[in-house]
Amino acid sequence: MIKMNNNFFEEYRNLSDNIAYYRKKAGLTQEGLAIKANLSRGYLSQIEAKNVAKAPSLEMIFNIAKALKVPVYKLFMHDNMDK
């Protein structure tokens, strides 16, 4: 993880909310998604945490999107139509 720039807190918060949303929509636990995305459950928990202190790398975001079978851009959308 990379130290988060506080200027983009809302964007990181939105990213983590979308990851949690699509994970739950796919019927996956944090452990299940972590296994599919090849990362630890603790790492995923930090990404989804409400008080995001660190940001995932692009590689991790790509792995998560692939595991969730959603286009990467959907993880960055503010007003997601699927919600």
C-alpha cells in the first residue's frame, strides 16, 4: 500500500466503498475476495476500512477488479448505476 494523499480522501473512500459493494454483490467475504485477488484478508480489510489511511496500488486495484469481474473504471465511479 501507498501512503494516502489526504487531498484525495473522498476518492479513496469512494474506491473502498465500491470494492466492498461489488464484493458483497458477488457474494464474497473479504477472505474469499482476498484469495481470488491474491492478497491477504488484512490488506483487503485496510482497503475497505472507513478511515482509509493507505491506498492500494494500481496493480492491486486491477487484481481486485479482475477477481470481482467488473471493469476497473466501475471501482472509481462516484454515482454507480449498479448501486
